[in-house]
Amino acid sequence: MKYYIIAGEASGDLHASNLMKEIKIKDPKAEFRCWGGDLMEAQGATIVKHYRDLAFMGFAEVIMNLRTILGNISYCKKDIKNYQPDAVILVDYPGFNLQVAEFVKKLGIRVYYYISPQIWAWKTGRVHKIKKVVDKMFVILPFEEEFYQRYDYKVDFVGNPLLDSLHNLPSINPEEIKQKYGLDNRPIIALLPGSRTQEIKVKLPLMLSVSKDFPDYQFVVAGAPSQPIENYKAIAGNDLKIVENRTYDLLRMSHAALVTSGTATLETALLKVPEVVCYKGNPLSYEIGKRVVKNIEYISLVNLIMNKEVVKELIQYDLTYENIKHELNLILNTAKRDQVLKDYDLLVHKLGGVGASERTANLIIKDLTSK
């Protein structure tokens, strides 16, 4: 069968690639045409557009790039109509994907949504559109199933695909990595400033500002696959230590981390690295977002899933040199570190077990073959 998959970010590329791997086991003749990234391409996808050309974060940024975004949506619709897939699989990325879903539904093509948009945080009204245009929704956070039940919409909780990705990690040689990237033997504090240039410009200098206060540690940046190394060095200088495109390997070697909000907060927790969550966006986007995001107390997935503050969140005006220094010291040298690690064990339990990609592939194939 022919599958058209749309993933607009690095995390979507990862999870879609694992889903493709499982689909190919069930459907050896599967063909994939995709909007995504290198990992999906490695699974045999024909990439229509790379996610690095699609990611615009924040209200102000979306407005400034609206013509490009609308052009991409129009092109995607035409491409799907020409390709005539048996199924369209949407991965998160709601502003784009929900518009495409409405079009695809009218074509009579099955629409599957893997990894629900975070409509439980804002734009809850989107649930009514999802009910109309999405044939099956597969959710990866335990509280999402209950959320959709309130709107009389049955979804499938398949577990969290990050558990699959982390379960299958190959072993690493820390000494080889240190030598390759010029690291010394001090404990590592990993810096994950995000995957978009605008995020990195704002957060990386703040994260690095405390490095002089922790001389017994080395601060190392996890280089995102979508970012050339020159972009980091232009911001922070040529002496910056960067491990490129090996975030999981770096985290497995790290004693603590400073992490931008998003999927990376959960990845860091599942790899058992105490962290401080750092968020600072465009001031206009932040003020708008603060007014439209409702019914949630936290921005990090770790705290949302646990329904309590497991990791400290430094948001917008709280993301300062003084606060980063204080919170980092707590997870390095106090009982707070032990408590965070205990809570991480409970987090893993709440997320179910490995097999999210396989369960989702099975459900998609079963639905397609029963029609």
C-alpha cells in the first residue's frame, strides 16, 4: 500500500521513522511519500520537503511567514491528490496537518493521526474538527485518552514511542566520544537549546552564562541535526564544545542538563538525567500564548504527565542567570537530585512499556485491510 506521512519537526521525523519500520514488517510492499527528515528518508521515504524548511515557532513567527506556510499547505494538498495514497498519516504539527486532514477526508482517503496535537492545553475547540476529519487518533500520553473521552471521541493510547527509541539504543564508548569531540574528563552538563535558530540564539547564551560558576563541570551542546555547527559557534564562539547529532549519546554521558521545553524534556528524563527546563520565546508570542493556553500548570511533558513539579521550569522572565545557577546547583549537589531520579522511575511506569510504534502500525494495517 501507499502511505503519505507528514511530520514537521525533528521529533516527528524520529517517531514517524520508527512507525515506518514497523509498517514495513506488516506490509513489505509499503511505499512512502513524506514530509519529514533524514530518519524517514533512511526508512525508504521519498521526501517531498524537509522539516527544517517547515518549522516556524510562535505566533509572531507564523504571521511573518504566513505566505510560505500557506504555499506549503497548498502544494501538499496537490501532491497528495496526485499521489493517491491508501492512507495519510499525520504526526503532530497541528496547524498544518489539520488543514491537510480536512482536504484528504474529502478525497475519501483514510486519515490517521499519530501523536495528538496538544489541544488539551489550548485550542480545545479543535477536538470537534478532529472528530470530523480524522478516522483514527493514536495518543502517546496517558491523560490524553481521558481528555478525548470527555468529547465522546474514542482514541487509542498506544504508549510513548520515546520508550521504543531509547530501548533500542546501541551501546556507546564514552572515551571515543570524548576524544572525537575534544571533551575532557570532567562531568558533563548537557545543553539542549532547541533545534530552531531563533531558539538557540536566545537560550544558548543564557545557558552558557553559568558555566564559569561550575568549573568542575564541562558544558557541552547537543547539536541538532538541522543546525550547521557554524550557527552555534557564531552565537557562542569557537571554543564551544558541541556533540553533533548525537543527543542521546551525550545525555547518557551527562550528569545534568539544561533543556529547552518540548519533547527533549521527556527524552532527558527517560535517560535519567536531572534537568532544568528553560523556555524563553519571542515576547509577543509569549504574551499571546500566556493568554490562550489554559487548564495546565506546567509546560514540560515530565511535569504534565506526573501532574506535579518534578523538574524546575524557568519560563520567560524567570529564565535568568541567577535562577539557572541556583536550580542547576540543586540538581547537582542536593537531595533534590535524588528525588528527581526517584520520580523519573515513576514516570517510566506511567508511560506504559515499549511497543508504541508496533501497536500503532498494527492498528493502521488492521483498519486499512478491514475496509
